[in-house]
Amino acid sequence: MKVLICDPIDEKALEKLRKSGLEVMVRTGMSPEDLGQELAKGYEAIVVRSATKVRKGAIDAAKGLKLIVRAGVGLDNVDADHAQAKGIKVLNTPKASSDSVAELALAHMFALARSVPQATQSLREGKWDKKAFHGIELQGKTLGVVGIGRIGQALARRALALGMKVLAYDKFVTKSPIPEVPLVSWEELLQRADFVSLHVPPDPAGPVIGARELAMMKDGAYLINCARGEVVDEQALLHALQSGKLAGAGLDVFAVEPPTNMDLLRHPKVTLTPHIGAQTHEAQARIGDEVVELLLQHAKGA
């Protein structure tokens, strides 16, 4: 079976695939047009992460394609409905990176609460300005988890261990998977939470957090987005930060990547990471293992 790897995956996973007898070609950095030309050469399966976009044109150009594996959570970079309509199976690896993404969301919460980036920069500039960095404790604060799937649950459990109160909202869930985390209405979560952390896919209807939702949040609250950039209206977020409505925001994802909203990127109340939620050695190894398992199952006709 010919397999095209379109984005980098764990080297041990590649080695396992090759040892299993699969014909593996690695070609990264392709545009949708380049991908279409490559798929016309006849690959039975392809593996992508978030960088490669598998759109209708590339799918239509493919010869003999039967499987698309998204090495990660979500399928927003794959035209999955179109692929499935053509008889192409589309799979992802939703479990492997949950803990890593949850820990990054928590890292943003700690960094915002204690002004870690600002204090680091101040020291690098030769200052010793202890009075400038009065922080807050996470213990006793209320975390609102939006989307109580695998990642939301992983974050909720960590927050509970820190002594935080945790609320959750999920429009697809009617019973909380964690007894200590009550499900509340959307409005109640926004009004009560000191930290709101987003763990939902993009909504075709528009941003989940816009000006209306930001206005409902507590004065001095914090917003964390380690989900997808389209989930937040970035201009509305910038206004909420500039006005003092929000005390800060932690962002791993952006509406456009690499991001172009420089006013948001340079805002002193924002902590930033370049979409690295799954970028840990442990998560990448687990993702690689899941990719290998999915491909070998397909090769065996499972």
C-alpha cells in the first residue's frame, strides 16, 4: 500500500510503517494544487496534520485514494464530507494529544495569573520591579470549560486538583462526565467564570466568543483559546482587552495562521504560543502510534 505523509510525524512511526511493508513517501509543505498533482500518482492513503489542506480539488484529482488520516484533533483542514461522498474514509487521532493541550491551556492560565512573560521581559531589560507584578492565585477561582470532551475533561481534572471550582457548558452533552463539574447554561458559565477556556470546533454560524459573549463575562476575567482561532472574534477580543473588560487572554490559535493581527499580538495582557497544543514528545509519540494503527488496520482490511 502506498502512503503519502504530508506533514511531519514521529520518526519512530515512520520506521514502523516502513518495517510493516508499506511504501511510504514523505512530502511536506505542499499547496492544495501540489497535493492534487501528487495524489494523481496513486496513493491509497495520506496522512496530514494541520498544515496541509485537503480540499475538494485535491480529492477530485486523487487516483485510488481510500483513506485520509488527520494526525490530530478535528477535521477542519479536510473536506471530509466530499471525501466520504467519494467513498474515501476520513479518520483522526482525537485521544493522543488531549493531555498536552489541556496542560498548555493551564500553562496560559498560570502565566496570565502571575504575569510570567512580563516579569521575564522586565528582568531581561535589567529591571528589578517586584511591585509591578501583583498576581492572583488559581486556587478558589472559577474555571468555565466550554466543550467537555476529552481535552475539556483533562483540563477540568487538573483545575480541580488545584482547588479551582469548575463549571462546564457543552451544547451536545446533557450529563456531566465529571460529577464535581456541573453543567450550566452558556450565559451562567460566562457570568460566573474567572477563566473561560475554549475546547470546541469552529461553528459555521460564526465565532463562539464575540462582542455579545465578552460583554456577558465577568469584569476582569480571562479567556483561553487552545481550540481553533475561528472560535473567537479577534477584534472583539482586542476591544475587550483595550477597554479593561478582560484582564487577559491566552492564545495558542488564531483566525489566520501565522497571525496578522499585530495589535492583538503586541497587547501586554496576552500570552501567545504558535499553535503548539499537541507539540510535546509524549503527544507526538502517541499520535504516531495511532496513525500507524489506523494505517495497518486499513492495510489488513479491518
